[in-house]
Amino acid sequence: MRGNNYKQIAYLSGLSTRTVEGYVATAVRKLKAHNRTEAILRALELGYINSI
């Protein structure tokens, strides 16, 4: 969500902060990344997202 923190993402998505944290953790793990930034880069490389 373009540089927003978990709380901001949760608010904009209508989800709880804990839900967002869980979704991000799952995505990071599945992309075999070490953090959110690396996960975004891998998703871009793999074509899962088009741009940031």
C-alpha cells in the first residue's frame, strides 16, 4: 500500500492491524523474502504486481 504502515493499511482496507500484519507475514514467507521491501521486489520480478 505505497509506503503506508500497518495501521494506515488496516484503516484504508477496513481490516484490523493484526490481520494486515498476518497477511504481510504470509506474503513475505511465501515469496521467501526477509522483509516487506524484499517481498515487493520479488513480487515485481515474478510479475505478481505491475508497479509500486
